[in-house]
Amino acid sequence: MHFASLGATFHVFIVSLHSRRMNRNLIFIGFLFLVLLVSIDSSAQDRIVTSAGDTISCKIETIEGRYIIFTQNENREEKKKIAFDLVKSYEKDVQPGTMFFMEPAEAYQFANPPIKTKNFGKGFMLGFGLGYSYRLAKASPNMPQELKDYIQKLKSGITVKVDAAYFFGRYFGIGAKYYLTHSQNRLENVLFELNGGGYQVGEVSDNINIHSIQFVVTSRVINKTGKFHFLPALSAGYTAYQNNAVVLYPVKLTSGTFSMGVHLSTDFALTDNLFAMLGVDYTTGILSYYNAEYGTNRDRITLDGDTQDNLTRVEFWGGVRYYFKSVARPKRQYYD
């Protein structure tokens, strides 16, 4: 439109130069008008308003997928890009001196922008989960069937977990996990043979709590919309074992061991910062001793070979994770 007006004005100006009735004032006014049109046409720019409120004066070259491609130099050689996630609105062919108001009729608005992946870069995450735990160790084949059934039920339990991590960027973080795994079972009317001779009927019960604190190294993959995260992780730490048992008489068993784990989890966005999560964990550890307390007596029981207590377990859980808003502050550099 500017080029058409420019051509018409230039034509009138040339004709005026050859006119005998040419007015010098008209020549001067026409020349100023020609310069003004050239200036306006060459100065028209596009503008991008970021989600942080900054304005980028540029020339929008094209839209490619979820990016706006633009240039800022006169030669239009060095192309840059900015993701729609970081754009509030943009407008094309803005004339110099124009007051730039982001009205819906004048600019393209993103009414439903995707969840901003910049929220999930550098910063802290806190999660809470609840799930099902199953110990993988097999019962001894020499056990009576009734005792095998008892042990089988004792292998299943519930687990509560809390995890926290600090991410150095989008892809890598370190943190810690705490697990409490609980299982219990009870068997009544068990016939015991006493050491001094004779028999006595009583109960066998186990009330087991396994506490585990793990140091975690995790990676993270975020999809294009930022609504889905996949987090594989490795861990190592200490596992504490406690069993308030009854074998005719109460006995408390405690122990501890080094443990390691492999963890896979996924996050699904509920809001910009709050995510639902699902995960599966594989944790291993073997107890080589028990500290036994019964009455006023205390003994240390060494476990060897087949008598060692294998704590290896797999856990399935769900919960929530929160990515703190304080880490979602937008950066001043939006494009590359």
C-alpha cells in the first residue's frame, strides 16, 4: 500500500517539474511529503510482547511450529526465534510513533497458551506419594506350607514417600527421597514346643517398618507443552529395619543396611506448578544381622547365607509434586 502511494506521489512530482505553472512552494511541500513516505515505509516494524512485558522491535519473518522467527538487523541475515510459550502477543507493521496498545482487535492474542516450560527449569521440587510395596525375596522351600502362606502375606504392604530435588536446569537435578514401608501379619493358635519340654499355644505376628533415606541423581524430559515430565533416577542410601514381633513372647528386631534403587516416574500437569505423578521404584538391600530385644535381654543375631533377610522390593505409587513458583521467574533473554 505504501509503494502504490509512493509511486503516485513520485509521478505527480515529476509532472510538476515540467509544468510551466509550477509553484515553488508546491515543489517544496511535495519533496517533504516524498521524504516522509519513504521514511515511514522503511521504518515500519513488527513488535513482539513477551509474557514478562518486554517489547522486541523486529521484523517477523515467519512462523515455524511453536516458534516465531524474526530478525533485528537491516540486512535481515541473522535470524532469531522465540517460543510461543514466552509470547503474550505480537503485531505486524507498527508505524513509528504509534502508541502500542495490545488490543485484541489490533494484535494476535494467545487465549490459551501452553503451560510455560520455563517454569520447570532451575529450582526446587517437592513431592508426596502413597503406594503399594511388594518384597521380592522367596520363602525357603523347607518351610511348612502354613508358614509360607504367612510369609507371602507379609511381603505385601503400603509405602509412603517424600521426595525433594533441586534442578540445575531442564534436564538434571539432585535430591533426596524418604520412604516408609509398612507390612504386618498375624497367626494365632500356633503350637510351640518348649525347650524344657512340653507345648504351649500362642501367636506369631510381625509388625514391620522399613525406613529408607536415599540420595538421588535424576534426569528429566519435558514435552513440548510442558504438561508431561518423565523422570528416571538412581539412588543410594541407608535403610533401617524395625520389627515389633511376637513369637509366643514379644521380641523387637532392629537392623540396617546400605541400599540402592532405580526409579521411574511421570508428572502430569494440574496447574502451572502442581503435578500429579505416577511411579515405580526398585530398591534393594540385604540384612546381615538383627539386634534382638526381649524383656531385659539384648542379643545380636548374625545372619549368613540363606538366613540373610532380603529387603529387595518393588513399589508402585501415585501422588503430587510441586514446582515452586519462585523458580518460575522469567529470564530477561527470551530468544536464541
